[in-house]
Amino acid sequence: MTVDPSDYPVVQLREIRPGPGRGHKGKGQGGWPVTGTLSIVEVLENPEYADLGLQVKDRLIAIVRSYMRAGIISTDDIMG
């Protein structure tokens, strides 16, 4: 990854757009297009998404701990 993990988008903001109508197909019409993204820092600073940011943090800690228990990573890997 070339993007700093604290800058990497973890939340996509989307807009609802109506489709062309039942039984009709139209490319580029309707759906949920992305209108913006938020990094983990932006998520934690935003009261609307802060709970989600804390859930991501808790999950990351659980993953790192399980990798440490399995001997896949060490404290030196984290602090290094």
C-alpha cells in the first residue's frame, strides 16, 4: 500500500439515485454512486460515525492480538 493507513478511506458516502423505471435498463442511471469517502481519522472526528470508528479500532486490536497469539507477528513488528 502506498497510501498512509490513516488516510486510507474506510467509509464511503453514497447517494441514492432513482433508476430508469421497472423493466427498463439504462447505463449510468440509478444506483448508489459514491459521493465521498472518510479516512479513519475523519470517521473518529465525526460524531455521526465515531461509533463505527471505535468498532473498527476494536476489531483491529482483536486481529492483532490473535496474530500475536498465533506467533504470526510480534511486539517488535508493531513497534518497529
